[in-house]
Amino acid sequence: MHRGHKENAGRGFGGAPEDRVVLPRPLRRTARFLVSLATGRVHIPAHTGTVGVFALFAIVGFGGMSIGGHTEEVAQATTSAAGFAIEKVRVSGNAQTSEIEILQLLGLDGTSSLVSLDVEAARLKLIELPWVESAEVRKVYPDTIDVALRERQAFAIWQHGSELSLIERDGQVIAPLRDNKFASLPLFVGRDAEKNATEFLDEMANWPDIRNRVQAFVRVASRRWDLHLGNGVVIMLPEDNLDQALKLLTEFEAKEGVLERDIASIDLRLPDRTAVRLTPDAAERRAQAVAAREKALKKAGSQT
């Protein structure tokens, strides 16, 4: 009996070796865990069941929100409640762009979450603003956004029809002119004037005395320029040989002071001839003076 008992003990649970069920290797660990769980050898922490139920509800809830398209709103509300609501926005580099404009564009309403903020999407929105050339948006946890802007630089005012616009050096329009803040910038008028403004102004830099008198640079037929001076005089420049024409005008002004006289225009379009047109009042006075002179000459002739 003793020997038989030892033999049965050697065979173990399930009788003879040929009667035992052998599980596949991947399932053996799971089977051992279930046996240990059934025999009480595995300790289960308190409230595990409750936590599991809530976890199940959370998984189901997030799945439903994902299907319904509300994940972003819930995530934002959750992270804001956890202390990541955006409370400060620090803006730098904005001379022409207002902070209110930036906040409105980003859609920040006091409950927006820093965690859920898409900085690239925010950057793309900012560069759509008229004055913004480039933008950088950075999160500073727990509650701050840093916005760094680089703005476009106004070079001149361009008048096209009845519209006035601010332009850059390359002629690109920035925004409509709304106030007198940029009144000191040079004014260019006419079609294609904005595209040729920088090159022409660079040429005029060689003639500062004339340049400083100009009130408007007017493009004529997309070929040449007229200078409208502050006193109303118009200087008609040639299409070519600009330096030669301006040199002649400078010499003429030095000798005769022609730009201070009562004239309407000076025509420099022909290289061999300069034409000066008087204002209507000056022309009338001149006509009266000529008539008076002729009358005096006739009277003098009749007395001899």
C-alpha cells in the first residue's frame, strides 16, 4: 500500500500521465493564474471592481465621444479643469498688429486649454493678418502662450484710382491706408507705380534738393515719371537719360530760381529743349505786360 500510494503521488493530479490534459504553452500561464485566483493565493486590492467599472465606463464614453466628434471639447475642458487653462498671452514684435486682434484670431475665451492648443494651426492663422510676415507660437506651462511676430515694413503709399495702400519695397500691398500715421512716406501714383517705386526712388537719391520738394511721384503710361512738387509745379521727366534731365533742372534752378516762380510745369522730355509753361494767372499777367509794352512802343513810335 505504501508503495502504491507513492506511485499515485508521483503521477500527480489527474491520474495517470496518459489521462492528463496538456494545455498549449501560450495558455499555461493564464491557467495557472486562474487556479491561483480560485484557491485564494492571489491578493486582489480593495475597490478593484469599482475602479474597473469606472474604467470600463470611461473607455465606452471616450469611444462614443470619438464617434460623435466631441473628443477635442472634452479634452480641453478636462485639461483646463486640471490647471492648464490659458491665462496669459505674451506678444512681442507687434507694432501695427493689436493684441486684441491676435486674441480674437486665436479664439481664446478664458477656458481654452494650453495642452490642447495646436501651435502650428495658431501660427498659420497669425500669418494671415495683413501686417504679419512671420510668427512663432510657443507654450509655456502651465498657463502662458508666447507669440513672437515679425511684421512687414511700409516703404511707401500707392494711389491706384481713389484707393490708397501701403506697400513694401518690392511693391507688395500690405494694407489700405487708414490714418495719417504714415503721411511722411513717399506717395506713388498710377498703374505699375508700385512695382517701379523702389528703383526710381533710388535714382532720385542722387538729387536730394529736388527729391525733398516732391509731393507725389506719378507714373505716366507705365513708361516714365512726372514729379508733382509741393508748390504745384509739375516736372515732366523723360523715359530715358533721367540723370541728364535732372542735372539740367538743377542747373536751371541754380541760375534762374525757376522752381520758385509762378509756373505750372517744366517739360524735360526732349534732350535739346526745355519748355516752361506758366500758370493761368501768370500767363494773363504776362499777356497784359506784353500788351502794355506794345502799346507803349506804338505810342513812342507815333510821337517820333
